[in-house]
Amino acid sequence: MEWFTADGYWLSRLVFQRALAVVYLVAFLSAALQFRALIGERGMLPVPELLRRTPWRAAPGLFRLHYSDRLFAAVAWSGCAVSMALIAGLDGLLPLWGGMLLWALPWVLYLSIVQVGQVWYGFGWESLLLETGFLAVFLGSGDTAAPVLVLWLLRWLLFRVEFGAGLIKMRGDACWRKLTCLDFHHETQPMPGPLSWFFHHLPRPVHRVEAAANHVTQLLVPFLLFTPQPVASVAAGLMVLTQLWLVLSGNFAWLNWLTIAPTLSVIDWTPLAGPPPAQVAPPLWYEVVVIAVTALVLVLSYRPARNLLSRRQAMNRSYDPLHLVNTYGAFGSMRLEVVVEGSAEPVAHEGAEWREYGFRGKPGDPRRLPRLFAPYHLRLDWMMWFAALAPAYARSWFGPFAERLLAGDRDTLRLLGHNPFPGEPPRHVRARVFRYRFTGLRELRATGCWWHRTYVREFLRPVSRPLPPEREGGETGRGTRQ
């Protein structure tokens, strides 16, 4: 079938695949370095407990067969190794079926991780990585021409990501319709970056242009993805520029880079590539598989497409247990922060000395300029932002988090940027909510503070670790509230 392949997209496919492999590598690395404290056997939300209370069909994956921290580490580090092999182009040296199996391996491994990740893996870019990775399995490699159907499915995915995010902004907050959201977005985003302070202080007319450009890129440009070249390439290029602007202005883990990856498959790179290499026609079995997968994705797209048109549009939702076709979107804006403190004093009285724990990415010390961590994903820092929005987001894990601080748990402390109790764990831990705002230039010069913070409310009343047995008549137990 001559219509089945797009011979001129060999370089577009290659660039997309290498970009996706890099995102896979970052995702697996983030999992390998953080899982023990978050979901390990002694973590805040242990995987074995999840597996005992949920059925297999709700979250199928490798860990349904067996779970141990050692196995999880093996899965995560194996994912890193496979990702590096894909970055190096090993898939292009294998026969077609071998390359497909190599691309399927990180998808299966990461799906297994997401299925047991619980709230720590509830972000939209987890599903986006799985959906993109699933399509990459069937894109082919090496000297086999790229299938047109999969290239169109990648455009359909990109359309849902951008158009869905644009619609939910217009429906969710009047400031987007008034072009005023960027007056505070850079300050209130979940994890500001080192340039966010400067972006926030751009003139208001520039913020209006930012908001208007966002609407154009997300509500109009996505339709141009389905037009002939070079219009489709221009549309994809505009999306890339928008994502790079977001990369400069904040820390959104690998979301922006993962959104850029499918746009690279839309761009026609042939004017820069020279003559294409010789490509062979795909075998019949491959054509049958691709057509079947396309039909499956189209059927599964019904509910996400209906969601786009719904006035009650949901964001970042999966409609199947394998995350094959999903909905995407943005979240609200507010700059509240949970500040966690510990005290070494015997009794947590009103005048006790409290020392603040420092996190790697989220705002804490007002004098600390936000750091750049993206595309690496600091899962605890992100969940702390959601916890400040509503305590319900932290109900399942914040208590265990405080207990591990009281116990001086090494894996938990490795997730933090600063431990104010390097010798012995604190006797008490508490958490309070503060409202943060960026300082102005004069205030920055006068105080050296990038942030100004104001106390809002108590988040967690002081909790204490039990006294040693010799001081409590031999009784031991979990932390107790004061």
C-alpha cells in the first residue's frame, strides 16, 4: 500500500524518537532515585499495601506478579539502560520487529511503575509519556519508511494536549479571558525557576501579549497540524517556541520537553537533511498491526474527544487502565506553601525554637532564589504545592512523612535540600501554611529576599516521637500529637 508510508519523514521520526528516549531516561532516573521514600516497602505509601487492596485489572503491571524494593530498582535502572540504548540508536540496527520490541520495553517498565505510583504519579505527564511511548512502538525505525497513520496519531495526541489545555483555561478562570492571568502566573506556578522572578516583573502589556499568544498557540494553531506542509511545520514550530518559553519561566518537570517531542515528528526536516537514505517497503504483518492499533486508538479516543467538548471538561484523566488515550490540561494558580519545621526541645511550648526543613525545588527560605530542576521531577516538592491548596491532597501521605522526619529516615531526608537536624532527629515536627509573593526590586535590594511570606494557618499541629523506653516506663509507639 503506497499510501501507508511517508518516505520524507525519516528524519522527523528519528529526531522524535531520540527526544522521547531522553525523556524516558529522565523519568526512569527520577523513579530510581526517589521511590524508596515515596512508595518503597518502608515508604510513605508502600506498594505492597496498594497491591493487597486493589484488583489486578485496576492497574495491571509487572509488580502484580511480585514486588520488592530490589525489583523496583532493577526495573527503574533497566529502564535507564534501555533509554540510553535508544538514544544511541540501537533500535535502528535491529530488524523491524526487534526495534519495536525495544521500544515496547520502556513502555511496559514505566507503565508498571505508574500503576503502583499512587498520588506521586498522578500527574498528567505520566499518562502523556505512556501514550506517546505506546505510539512510538509502532513508528518503526531504521530503513523502514515511517507509517502515515502513526504520524497522524501523534498529531492527534498533540492536538488534544494543546487544545485541551487551552479550553480548560478559558473555561476555568476568567483571568484567561481577560488576559490577566500572566500578571501572577510566574509567581504562583507550582515550582518557579531561577528566571521566574524576572518574568513576573515584566511590564503588564507584555503579560497581555503572553496570554494572547498562549490562546493563539493552544486554541488556533493545533488545527494547523492537520494541514499540508509547510503550514504544519510552522504550526509545530510555534508550539515549540511556546514550550521553550515555559521552560525558561518555570519548572514543569519533563512536561514541556515531552510536549515538544511529538511536535518534532510534525516538522519536515528534509530541507536540512539532504537526500534521504534508501528505505524499504514495510512487510504486510506490520501494516496489519499499525492499522489495528490505529483503529484501537480511534475507538478509545471517543471519550477524550467528548470530554474536550464538555462544559465540565476534566483534565489529566485516563479512560483505560493502560493509559493509551487520555485527556490533558493545566491547573489552577495560587502561591501557598507548606513550611515544615522541627524542634529539638523536650516540650513543644509556645516559645520553643523551630528550625525549617529545606526542600530542593519548592519555595522555602525567602532569601533563596528558585533553582532549575526540570526536566527532573521532584515529586515530593510538587505534592507539597498541592497540599497547600487543599489538605485532602496530603491526607494519605503527610502523616507518614512527618513520622519519617521524626525517625530521621535517610531515604526521606535524601529528598530534601536541607536537614536542620544532622545529628539527631527532632523531638517535634509541625507544618504551617504561608502565602508567598515575589518581592519588588527595591525590597530585594533592601532585604536580600526574593520572596515575602505571610503566615496563613496551621497545617499540622506539632507531633512528637516517643521518648526512649527508659524515660516512658518501657512504652514505645508512633508519634503523638501535642
